[in-house]
Amino acid sequence: MTSPDPIGRRSRPAGAGTALAVLALATALAMGVWFSAAAVVPQLTAAWSLSPAGAALLTVAVQLGFVVGALVSAGTGLADAVPARRLLAAGAAGAAVANAGLLLADGPVLAVVSRLLTGAALALVYPSALKEVSTWFRRGRGTALGAMVGALTLGTALPHVVAAAGAGASAGGAPWRVVVTATSVCALLGALLALLLRRSGPHGRAPAAFDRRAALAALRRRPVVLAVLGYVGHMWELYAMWAWTGALLAGLGAVAALPDPAAAASALTALCVGVGALGCLAAGVLGDRVGRPLAVLVCVVGSSTAALALAVLRGGPLPLVVALVALWGFWVVADSAQLSALVAEHADPDLVGGAVAVQMAAGYLTTAVTVWLVPVVVEAASWSAALVLLAAGSLAGGVAVLALWRDERAAAAPGRATADRRRARPGP
């Protein structure tokens, strides 16, 4: 009896492993600019006298820029007309330059413009990376995409790592310009890495012609719509967790009592966000073995349960709270790749890039709402209320995935194909 081969090593084309490693590293380096401002919010708040809403806007602007970039990419057909690896490199280079624009800002206005442009450039990075990986893997695609989202997760934690590592340089963590500079350099390195890829995998398709109707055409299939709705619920929770975990941890009395609370909060945030990379790999293996919808449902239950438990127990001992936040971080991102794979596998093969870009646009538009909403709810009510709100959105997305799972089971039911063929025959 042969052992399972979750990433399809026996059938994958030559060079697939190298391509996956290059794309994962390029994505991790490029996506570090996403939270470069969020990681140093306390310093920017002090320097520019930001209100809670103003601080939230620095992260929301990235989400909105990403949405605009994704819609332009999908609506023009750019996502399917240009090789994904080239779009990835261009997006990473553009994000590096736009993020570096923060260094010129002396207040929130220019900073918000910089963040908008950073998000728009990143809209060429993440969807393109997922599409490019799909050209290299057919069997084991879920695990490969899980590795890519794991790379994204590590990239998200990167600014917090830089902030924690340089905490001794000044009060409140590493100087914010150091974090911005370091993440911009990393993004530029990611662009250079992407250029090392000279070809796409054998499972790709020739670039399609520009088609302004590509975005709408991608949503004509019920499974794609259900997968996109599931992704929206997933994103309702994910980026708010990533954006505000640092604030949640920094606000704990036990963290504030530590000798260097800023460094401790940054380190714990990096841990609780970064552990999601392991969740992505676990969900990828699970999706390839039991099916993507079921794997997504497991992740939804895990993340929602962790968030609700944290809402009840956030006043408990610090080790317990950190364990719950880490458990939340493990599950909250784990289903991302599986939802993207569902969209890619159910979409028209000629419109995969547009379908994924529409999915991303819908998801990241949702994140703009929750990233802005969480500090408002915390100030008006409590962290517990915000945590319950995030869990509710995740569960709502799970309902759509449950419907997709039922559709797939019904389609695969014994006798269904035979019955369909009989109905299709002409009468006697």
C-alpha cells in the first residue's frame, strides 16, 4: 500500500518545487509592506496626533487600494492577459516604492495616499502568485496554495518581527522609519525573486485577450458565487484579527506590567499571526484529502470557537489568553487557500485570473469595513463585543460553504449521473 502523496510529488512537473519555493519567498517578502504602518501605529499616533479612527484609516487605506487594484485587474482582463509572474514582479516593485512614500509623509494625508497606492500594487502580487502556483500543481494544489498563503501570513508578521527586534532602539519599539524601510527593501527583493521564474507551469493556459466583461463572466457559476461568499465571511474576520491583535495584546494588564511592554506586544503579535502559516499547511493537506469545502468548515469552526472563547476569557491569565489568540491565528487564515482553490477550480479556465481577482476585491472590501469597525466597537462597547462580531461574520461565510459542500455531495451521489443521462435521452 502506497503512502498518501498530499502535494502530488509523483506526478508534479519538473521544477514545480523550485517554482513554489521562489513564489512563496517572493510573496512573503512583498506582502510585508501591508502592515508596515499598522505595526508602528503607537509611534505614528504620537508623532501625528492620530485619533483611533485616523490610525485605523492607515490600514483601511491599504484594503481599499487593494480593492481598486483588484477590480481594475479583473475588469480590464489584465489578470488573464499578462503572465502572472510578471504581474507579481511589477506589483512587488510598485508596492516597495509606494510603501517607501511613507518616509516622505509628515502627517496622515500623504500617509493615506501612500497606503492606497501600496494596496493597489499588492493587488497584482497575491492573486498573481496564487494563479502562478496553480499552473505548476494539479494534484496537491490545495497544499501548494496553502504554502503560498502561509508565506503571505509570514509576510504579514514581518513588520512586527522588525519592530520587536529593534525595540531597544527607542521607546515604543523600533523607529517607524526603520520598519518602513526594511519592509520596502524586502518587497523589492521579492520582485527580483519573481523575475527568476522564466516560465509558467504546464497546467497554465495561454494569456487571454483583454475582456472588460471578464469580471462579470466569472460570477455566472453558482459554485464560484458560493465560494466567493465564503471568502467574504473569512475576510470579515481575518484582517481585523491581523490588524488589531497587537492592540488587543498591548492592552492586557499583564503585558503592560512586563519590563518592555512594546517589545513584548510586538513579539507576541508576530507569534500569534505567524503561527497561521502552519494552519495554512494543515488545511492544505486536509483539503486535498477530504475535500476543500469540508476543510474550510473545519477552519471556520476552529477560528470562530477561538474568537468566542477569547471574548469570554480575555481577562484570564496571560498564558491562556496568548494561547487562545495563537489558536485563533492558526485557524483564522487556514481556509484562505482552500477558498481560492475552490474559486479557481470552479471558474471558467479562461477566466481564472478574473475570478480570483473578483474574489479578492469582494473579500478585501469587506476587510476595510471590519478593520475600521473593530476599534469603534471596542471604544463603544468592549473587545468581547468586537470578537463576537468577527466570529459571526466567519460563521455566516461558513453557511455559504456548507451549501457548496452539499451541492458537491449531491452531484457526486450514486445514481445521479445515470439519472441525469436518462432524463437527457429522447422519449420513445
